[in-house]
Amino acid sequence: MGQDQTKQQIEKGLHLYQSNQTEKALRVWMRVLEKSADPAGRFRVLGCLITAHAEMGRYKDMLKFAVVQIDTARELEDPDYLTESYLNLARSNEKLCEFQKTISYCKTCLNMQGTTVSLQLNGQVSLSMGNAFLGLSIFQKALECFEKALRYAHNNDDKMLECRVCCSLGNFYAQMKDYEKALFFPCKAAELVNDYGKGWSLKYRAMSQYHMAVAYRKLGRLADAMDCCEESMKIALQHGDRPLQALCLLCFADIHRSRKDMQTAFPRYDSSMSIMTEIGNRLGLIQVLLGMTKCWMIQKELDKALESIEKAQELAEGLGNKLGLLKLHCLCERIYRTKGQQRELRDHVVKFHECVEEMELYCGMCGESIGEKNNQLQALPCSHFFHLKCLQTDGTRGCPNCRRLSVKPGYV
């Protein structure tokens, strides 16, 4: 298969893919991969296969094609191709919740920058790295990466990247329990879709609606949450987007739990868990198990709650997801307090505070915890974040966290 024929077949596959004929598109692209003698064409078709498998939630296949793409990039001896292939490898590992590997591959990407094309990928690299740091509960570095990604999006007038970063920032602030910002950023993403997204994939609309649904639920606006989640789920079902279907099912379950409708919540959690297990989203599984634990606790079935916690704890420890562990220790503390088991209670109180210290989840100005309840936060240029009210009271005397870090250990 020559260069022109390769190009035609890739375009044919793209047309089929955009028409929701995914399996036909995959067959066309696989034929190109088998028969094409053009390395640049093979590189491009591998990119199509990586994107398609990412959207279907076939992350192990995504990783397999990313590894082949790196070999093709080396054959082409072009730094732009190599940077792009390492970014795809990073994104594959991010989807599989291999966050340390993601960060490592992202750093490799940043170290081989030089050309215009490579520099345009910096924003996507920063976004992937930020998502990985967030998965590891390293919040300052996550925020730093998201803000870098946002700067690249603005500098390159890349509205699609800006939309994706806004969704990640919504997720960040939802975890930090600043629900005003958790809603603001996905609303901004939805505005970008409305203003610029006529030719974009519908996944951008679905993604922004899902993150809005999460924020609305946290704010107690359950009808709005349900509307957004239904819209997102509709698009996810039309496009066979299994990862988003799993997230929407989780959100539906959380909404029903907020309404104290456990009979409806449990089947949604089960369905979400089934897809999360199938695609390998271990971070999502932790969220499902946390939701189920809360349901069991509402029903006062504490032993079943502890079983869910045990499974979630194993996953959180395996991933290095410290925020997940903190939430689990908090739930255990409540359960053992109810059971009157003082030794176990004390153990989880100690572990909870260790997690808070490790993640620096407290305001460096007032010393009170961050992420315990809905609170407005504000980040300084160094990406350390504080209660907004504390910054307004303190004025602009610089970052107390940075001042502490700059003191040499010998003088402490």
C-alpha cells in the first residue's frame, strides 16, 4: 500500500469513525497497519487507533498501540513524532491509573522539546501530568500543571485543550470541596463547547455536562445534577464511550444516595463497578466503593460497609491515592465510633491525621483543614492554596508555605 492509498484509507476510517461505525473504522485502520509501507502513514493510523481505543475504554489495547507507535517514531527519526508517541504512552498509562509511569513519560516529553509542533504538545503533556498528580493526591503539583496547561491553551488559542483543562480543574476543586469553583470550571468548558465546538466531537459536551453534574450534586442541586448527567449519558451511549458511561452511572448512583433512595442507588453502583472493572479504571472503582460504603452506613449495615472499605483500601494503597485513603479512614472512624470499638477508632484517627499532614490538606494561614467541608479556596502564583477568607484577611505578604519551605533545616 503506497503513500496516497494509505492516506485515503486513513480518511475513510476517520469518516466511518465519525459516523459512529467504530468497528468498521478499526478494521480499515488495521488493514492499513498491516499493508502500508509508509512509516509516516503507519504513525498516523496508530494515532487514530490509540484515540479510538481510549474513547472505548480499551486502555490495554491503547497502550499496546502506543508502544508500537514509539517504534515507528524511532524509525522516522523525527523528534516531533517521538514526542507525540511518548505523550500517547503517558496518556495510556494515565488511563490505566499507572500515575508514576505517566509522570515519567511526561517528563521525557518535556525534555525532548525543540520544534514548533513539539511545543504545541506541551499543554497536553502538562494536562496529563496534572491528572496523574491529582490521582496521587499531590495537589500543589497537580494545580501547577493544570495552570501551565491553561497558559499553553491561551497562548496557542487552543479552545479544545482549554475545555479539557477546565474539566480537570472542576475535578480538582470538587476533590478540594470548593464547590463554587468545581461548578465554575465545567460551566466554562460548556461555554467553550457552545461558542467554538460546532466541529468538535460531542465528547467535549458530554465531558463538561458530566463534571457539571458532579458539582451540582455536591451543592445539593440534585435536579440540575440529574439533567446534566442524563445529557452526558445520552451522548456516551450514542458514541459507545464506556469510560464516560461508567462515570455517569456512578454519578446517578450518588444522586440517588443523596435522595436516600438506596434501592435505586445500589444497581447503579453495581453497573458502574462492572464497567470500571472491565476497562481498568481503579481510581473510579475506589469512588464506587466509597459510595457503596456510605449506602451501607445509611442502612446501618456496618459490617458490609467495612467489607467495601477493605476492598477500596487495597486499591487506594496500590495506586498511591492518598485522598482515597483519608476518606476511608474517616469512614472507619465513624463506623468504629458507632460500634464503640475504641482501639480501632483511635487507630483510624491517627491514620487520618497522618494523611492530612502528608497531603498538606490544611490552610497555611489559619491551620484549619482543607477539603473537610465546602469552602472557597484561592491559589497563589506558587500553586499553594488557602482559604479565600484567610488570604483576604492576611493581605499580600507572600506565601507562608513557601516561606516555611525556604527555611534551612538547621535553623528550624
